[in-house]
Amino acid sequence: MGNFRDDLKRGEEGELIVRTYLESLGGIYHSDNKNNTHDLIMSFKEKLISYEIKTDYYVNKDRDSNNIFVEFECRGKASGIDVSKAKWFATYFFNLGEIWFIEVDKLKALIEEYTFKTTTLSGDNDSNTKGYLIPRFLFVEHFLVKYL
């Protein structure tokens, strides 16, 4: 469990790292967003692309769960993957220096096809945040993994 303000700050830092990575590929920053539809809009060759970005940050480097957490509910309301309008979903693993990308439609299809373990022990205190735990190394072939 975390503290919302700390989690938000780390999340925004992760969004900036993903943005910087995308800019290194020639992407042009257009905007970020503070609601639940997407986090970032970039363009490549004049085509706008939206991203949902999550930062996986754990204090102890030895505590990597080897999972990608995909939120679907928070405080009793649909959230995360269930409300995102983004084209791409990215998880930035702070302690590993890795970004795992997957198209949102492909991620939703993966979630429908497989029965992933879910958790309610995530997010800040009393948020009752629920999400899927995707064992990333068992499903790595579905993701574009970039090492920073």
C-alpha cells in the first residue's frame, strides 16, 4: 500500500521518462492529461497517439513481483484499463530501467483470453484498488520491451 501523493509524484516522474524515451524515437509531445482517459499524447509522422502510463516503483529492488499490474477499479469505480481511451499501455519499471509497451486493445484481449490473478492490496490506503497481475515473463512475447 502506498501514499497517494507519493504515488502520484512517482507516476508523473515515470510519465516524463516514457515521454523522453518516445521523444528520443522522434515523437513530438502534444499534451499530458490529468483524468483517466489517457496520460500522454505524442505524434509520430503527424499521427497522434495516446498512451496510458503506469510506473512500477518499489522501495526494495529485491521485491520485484515479476508482474505487470493493470488496474481496473479504484474506490468502487471503474478505472485504469476499463476506462482508458489510450491507444497504448506502458509500464515503466523504475528499478529495472525498463518500459513494457502493449496496445490497449491487445492488452484487453489478453485479459479476456487468460484468467489472471487479481489483487485488492494495491494503491493508496483505503482505495480498494483492484487490478490484474500479469506475469510479465510468461507473456513477454505480447509486449514491446525497451531497456533504458
